[in-house]
Amino acid sequence: MILLLPLILAAWCFYKKDAHLVPAIFVGLVAAVLVCGFRAFFLYSHRVIPFSFENNMWYLLLRQTLLPVVLLYGLFFLISKDTISYKVEALFPLLLSFYLLYLPYTILSGAEHIFTTFPLFIKPVLFTVMIFSLGLGAKHIEKTIRGKRYVFTAIWIIISLVSIVVPSVLETMYIMDMSYLLILGLSGIYSAALPVLFILSRLGVLTVKDRN
């Protein structure tokens, strides 16, 4: 759990060897430290869990995925003076470096479930898939807008929204003590969709092909 995202970030940096994306990584790390510090000192982490699927899902969605992604990237997008292409490319390292610290904090702060396999193994994988999906989605949203393929743009927006929602839905199912086999199965489908989307995009499906 603790090593998954750092290893992915290290491998990505080794593969990219692109120093101009270092500021995005730095911003993500600083933002994570500030958010985790604020939550640790000013917010109570151990809430009474209501017996409501909807309430739990919205709680997790807002605090773990939707608000962090929208606020962090939204502020970065508005404040950065770089090109749109740079901002799109920066989404992946920005979120990866943020969740590198924020995700372990959210797991460790919920100590009542710390020794089960879902928060230790499945949850980090779900968030990793979400980050990769958002990075892929942002890239093709930009490409399809530039290519004026707005139907494809809408499809990638929907894919990105689904990728944000699914981790919270699956964690809510876990909290509500629903079938663990079902959770594992849906987690597998969610994770397997990422390489399928990547392959389809490489083949030019649902996007604009790169010009040689």
C-alpha cells in the first residue's frame, strides 16, 4: 500500500526524464502535506458510519476523490501560466504525487479497518487506476476538442467521471459489508478497463489519431 504509488512515480519519472514536470510533482506533494495536516489538526477522522449507502458514498466521494481532484487540479489549471498541453500532461504527476501521501493518510486514519485486505491492497489499486484513467482521459479530451470530435470528448468526460466515482462506490460496498466476492469482481473489471481503454486509444478508437 505504502510503496505502490511511490514506485509508480519513480518509474514514471525514470521513463519520462522530463524536468519541466517536476513543479507539478512538487505542488502535489506540498498540497498533500497541507491537506493531511489540516485534517489531522482540525477535523475528526473517526466518524460514526451511518447505515446508508448513499450517505457513505457521498462522504467518500467528496473527501477522497471528487473534491481533491477538482480543487487541486482546478487551482493548478487556473494559476499555472503554462500552455494547455502542459497543464493536461501535468495532471497525472500532480495527482500521483498528491495521493502518494494523501491516500496512506486516509487509510491509516481509519484504523478500525486497517488490517483488512481492502484498504491495504484493493483501495490503492483502485486509486492508481483512477489516476491513470484521469491522465488518459485528460489527454484525449484535449485531443478530441482540438480535432473537433465533440462526441468523443463527451465520451472521455463520462469515462473520467466514472473513474472518479467507482472507487468510492466500491469502498462504500465494503463498508456496508456487502459481498466481498462481488467487490473483488467489480474491482477487477474496473482495473481491467484501463488497459482496454489504453489499447483502444492507441488504435485511434474514440479519439483523434496522431499525425505521423
